[in-house]
Amino acid sequence: MVTVGHLNAQNIRGGFGFGYFGPALNRSQNLQYDLRRSASLGRNLKVNRLEILGGGGGYGLFSNGVLLGGSGMGYTVTDATERGQLNLAMGGGFVNVGYILMKRQNIISFAYIGVGGYETKLRVKNTTEGEPILVGDQQIRIGEYLHLHNQGMSFEVGYAFQLLAFSLPEHGSEGGLIVGLQAGTYIFLGTEDWHNESTNDFLLSFSDPFTLAPYIRLTIGGGGFKVVTD
């Protein structure tokens, strides 16, 4: 086993990048409550759903086992009731910091956090046959769409296992394929109210935007490392 202390003593530098995909459980409790009202999409609507997220990121390895990098993500929630259809698109970006906690011959594990921003787009269609529906104070006529938007701060925290198709070098450099598994959660905290994209009017009688999204994601990418002599 190669410990973090041995890793640092070797003065290894390098980095890796990856794409990822996996399940995320969207938890927009306030939004689901508002849209389940009888004048809106009805009680059968499910915004809190398991969906597939995608994205990518990368890290550079610096001194003392510290990782610095960034990532981006996105997923879409869709559902329909007898009153209408919903499409909720979530996207965010992060500046990430990690720290290597364990290193075996070809396995790195690290904890990470991220801070950044997000954007959400919500599209609702009225599919009733004879009445308008309400989203907040916005009325949607039969067969028409309402497009809403909000943005704010995004956070993530998680833990990662990375399997290297090579071993970290004792001298010189090594590189190649890296696959892994990451588990964590996103937190999306709105800094503005929902607003109508067409009129730019802010919605009244609508809850503040807030979403949690626990996830598990498979990462596939590559990287390289080398021993640096000061």
C-alpha cells in the first residue's frame, strides 16, 4: 500500500479528467408542492424523481495531496398528469477542491467539495380540454406553454474512488485510463424568484427555489502523473 505521506514525499504532480453519468434523485419539495395544487397540474405530479445526470470535470494534483479542479453537470425531470406536462432542466458548474485520503497501488480515493452557480428552466404545458391552469399567479391557456427560469448558488459534496489502469510512478511518469465511482449530493439554492421568460415578471404565490439531488455517478477518463524533483 502507498500512503498519502509516501505520495507527498515523492513530490508527484499531475492531473486527470473525466466524463460521468449516473442516477440523481431530484428533490424539489417546494416546487412539487406548488405544482400539485388543484388549479395547477394536480396531486399526481411527481417532481421528486430519479433521473439520469451527465457531465464532466477534472482535477490537478498539487502538494500535500490537494486536488484543485472544476466540473459541470445537468439533468432533466419530466412528468405529466391529466392536466398538463412538466419539463424541468437543471444545470450547474463548480469550482472543486479535493483531498486524497487513501492510495493503494492503482486506486485513489478522495473527498471533494464544490461551489458555483446553477440555472433552472421550467416548462409547463396545459393539456386540459376546457380550462386554464395556474402556476403561481401565471395563467396558462389551453394548449399553451409557460416558460420559467431561476438561478442561484450551487454546492456539492462527495467522495470518489478512482481506479487507475497504471500505478503512480516512483520515478519518471505514468498515465492512462482512469475509471471511477463518485457518490455525493448537489444543493441548489435560489438567489432570485422564479420569473416568466417571456415577460420577465416574477411569480407571486410561489415558493422559493431550493433543490437537493443525491447522486451516484460513473466516471470514465484518463490522466497522468510524474515525479517532480525540486
